[in-house]
Amino acid sequence: MIVWISADSYKGAVDFWPAGKEQERMTAAESFPGASRRHEVKLTGLRAGTRYIYQVQGSQTRCQFQTQPPVNSPFSLLLLWGDMSGKLTSLLRSEVPEFVVTLNREVEEDQKDAFAAIRPYVPVYTIEGVDSPFLKLLNDSKQQKTRDPWSLDWAGLRLIFTDKTDFPDELLNAPAAHTIGLIVTPAGQNIDIEALSKSDFHDRLRQHNGRYPNSPVAFVAIADRQAEGVQTDGIRYLGPGTAGQNDTGAIRIDVDVDSARAVLLGENKEIVLKEPPLGEKLTCEDCRRLADKGAYEASIQAYLKFIEANKGHFQIDDAYYAIADIYDFKLFEFEQAVSWYEQLIKEYPNGTLVPLANQRIKHITAYSDFSYEPLTRFERIRAVEYARKKEQTSQRDQLLANVEQLIRQYPDSRLAPVMQLWLANQYRTFSPAKAVEAYLLLKKNYGPSDEAKEAAFEIGSTYYDAGQYRQAIAAFEQAMTELPSLSDTIKAQVARSYRNIRRDCIAYGCWAAVAVIGLLAICLKPRRLQNDVLLHGSVVFVAAAVLLYAGAWMIREQFNSVREMHSIVLLFALASGLSAACAVKVSSSLVQMGKTRRPLMSFFAGCGASVILFPAAIYLAVYYSYAHYLIVVHL
């Protein structure tokens, strides 16, 4: 259902189609007769787990939504608390939730439009139901609000919303659900989670899980700013205090058939909400599948049970290494990782995974100072956050600033030069000036380190990659004095820089030649294009294109791509056609203007203009399509 309120009265309609398939466009209109400012349009024929684009007729804005996935499909949702109005859009882009739940009891007046930017894309739910200005207007007009407990079924998850610990039994009876969660928003009172987890409320949930193990209550989210997390009898109690941010924050909950987890986005830490059933026939592949889904804690527990149940199994060393790998690269708990690597080496000294384990122990130990704090924080940013958010400019810049702050906080850490080098390399992709600044800081502050040894060369390469060849030459000449062992490589780069400067200068000259000849052809009377000029140009363009395509197809393997082959052929053919048209225009204009009484001289004048224009146009075609091909003519 798409609902909206308009400034004018009309009968609304909505166009919608599956993302990427606009040819399947469908239209739905309001079923109510007559015009209105309040519009409700029901979309039918939607497919499960499909993203749709929709557009209200008369509006230029296109929005999108995701239909509910099948019961056995994984999905994510966001739990929010506090004023997240400035972060909602970026969270939606980075976390891609199916829907959003706010733990605030109700949206305060100064936050009443907090969800306006995301509401057209994902459903937003509060204790009262869907957060919709349209529905709130209807409820206000009826002077009533729903406060009774209610449930939301989404794929295989049932969420129960209640502002009290007493609610109807039928809400728990969800045979179609594989996971149940509760959102508790107490009215004007604080809830002690520790006490709640030992109360009749908890006993009721525990008894349900005993009776219905296939659809257990996995978690209870408490909208109490002081609430910390606790797990009792397999039920996880969550609150804003769980993430260590009492004022504002977000938790992403990932739900699958066999497992569920909460990811504390402020700390990039995960909490297991529901562990998969682990039977006696558990295999290493089952354990690995959990890790692939992101259920790292559950995967570790599965590996431990596999090791316990399969003493002497040939894959035990794989299980040891997999546990160490999860602690190392997924959870960034390096002490645990080293412990498991060492256990692998001790029990399987001749195993094929031992060299990798030794390599990781050496690396982790080398940067273990300050109780692993710099290494843990840097790896979380480098391997997780930056990889996910580097395409979002504001998020990317904030993460790089966090690394800079980390270096300033731990300037004496053995990891500091590594972080500084990584920082410079990231800046190099979008800000050469900042990259050079970062390399200079690397040289200045960590000159003796291995990471700083080639910083001077990297500065020159940064300028070179940015097309700033004169600065690159100066930097390379400076690097020559500092890095005599790289003199041959640096000389080659200097030569390439001079070559590229020459290419640029020739390109400027070619543009000047094209401009002069073009203006000459245009200014000569008659200034209109004559039919014979267009005809000759078109004939030469078509003939050249046919011949060039035939030749290019025979050597098509020499091109980097088919697209590159097409662009070069068409640009060469265009250069030929324009040169022919220019020759005809100049020669015919000279004859008509009476500048010479000898047609032969006019012919040679036209040919001269063409001889200048054609190579200039060919050079520009190669220069802008793939300049490396200029080496064929030693340029």
C-alpha cells in the first residue's frame, strides 16, 4: 500500500516495476471514487523478495521498496534509539535493512520528520505500529491511538510490540515463524533487565521455547536507555546500553532460518541471538557455512562441538585454523587467534596449515603493543568499515580521519607507520595532495621504518598517476638521491613523465590545428554546408569505417576491449570524413571566391588543409581513446 497526502485534491495513481525492468511497468490507481488530498493505492501482483521502483503519477521522484522475502530467506532490520535524523540516510545505504524499528516510545515534536527521508523506501515501525503521517492524521481525526500489544510477521520472524510485560498468549503462537523477538517499550518506567530475566515474564518465554523449539523467542529489545544486555536460558535481552551508547545509536539484527545475530554498529561487534541446532552429524562445511553467513560466534561454537565430537578426525586441524581465522580476521580478538594458531602448531606440527599459522602469529605479535588496541581498531576500520563505506564520501572521510586520530593517539606504536602508509595509499585514489602530505609525514615521523623507505618514490608515483608530470619529475629526481638502488626504475619513470608531457603538448598543438583549419573552412564563403561537401564527407566516413572495421576485426585480440575497438574505428573514420569534407569545402570555396583562376591550385589548397587536419584528428583520437598506442609511432 502506497499512501500520501497532497496539497491539491486529485485521484492518485502509482506506476511501479521491478528494479532494472522498466519494460514491465504496471499502474495501480485509487479505488475510491472522486478526488481527495489523502491517497491510498494498493499494489498487486508483487513478487516476494523483489525490489521495486515506484513513482506517483505527476511526480518526478522515483522511490523503491523491497517486498518481504520468503520464509526461509535471510534478511536484516535496524533497531534505533534517540535522535538519528542526521544518520538515517547513510545507515539505510550502508546496512540495507528490510525495515526499521525505533525504540523511542513516540517521536518528539522536534523529531517529527526524522524518518521523512527514508519512509518512502523502508517501513518504519514504533510501539503504535507503522510510523506514517498519513495514518497518524487519520488516528488524530478519530481521536484514538492503538496501545494494545500487536505483532509484525516478516518472512520467518515474528516481532511482538508491547508496552507491558503481560500480553496475550496467542501472540507467541506463531507456527509459521522460525524466530520470535519482542520489542518492549515501558510506559514511564525503567526496567531492570537483570530482574526481568528472572521474572515470571522470562519464565513464560522459557516455557514457550521448551514447547516450541522450532520457533523460539530469541531476543527481547528493551527501550530503556540504561538497559545493558544479558542472556539467560538462550534468550538475549538487548537495550541501548548494550551498545555502550545511551543517547543515540543503532543495532542491526540479521535473521536466518537457523540463526540470528545482533551487530552493534557503534562498536562493530556482534552478539549471537539464536544459535543453529548442532546435531551429531555436524560437518566442517556446516560450521563454515555459519561463518559465511556472518554468524561468527555461532560458527566458533559449532567448530568446538565438531572438535569435541570428532576426536582424531582428519579435519580437526582445519577446525583449529578456522576458529583462529575467525578470531583473527572477523572478530579481531587477536589474543584468542594467537592461542588457537599455537594450539594448531602444537598438535599438528607437520600440518599444511602450520606455515600460515606461523606467519599470522609473527604478524600479530609484531603489532601487539598497547594490548592490541591500535591493531584491533585499525583492522576493524580497514577490513570492515572502510571496505563497506569507501564509496560514500562523508563516511569514507570520517573513517580516514579516525585513522589519523588513531595514529596521533598511538604515535609510538609499531603499527603507526603501517597505518600512515595505508592512509597515504587510500588518499592517493582521490586526493593526490593529501596523499603527498601523508607520505611526507611518513618520511618525517617514521623515516627508519620499512614502510617509509620508498615514500619519496611513492610521492613521485602519486603525482604521475594524477597526471601532474612536472611535479612527478621533481619528486622522482629527489627520490633518486635518496634511493640509489631504484635508480633504473626512477629514470624510467622520469622518461615516461617527459614523454607524457610531450604527448600533452602535441595534443594542444593538434587542437590548435583542428581549430584553425575548422575556422578557415567555416569562414570561407559560402558559409553554408554544400551538398557536395556533405556527400564527400559521408562517403569517405562510410568507406573508411568499413575498411577499418574489417582490419580491426582481423586483429581484434590486440585491443583491450570490443568497446575500445569500436571507439578507435569510429574516431578514425570520423577523422577521415571530416578531412575529406574540409578539403572539398576549402577548394570549392576558393574557386567560388575567385581567389585563384587555377582550379588545380584550389585543389592543392584543399588537400593541404586535409593533410594538416587528418593527422591532427588521428592523433587526438588515439590520445583520448588509449594513449599507449602512440608508442607505435615512438611518441
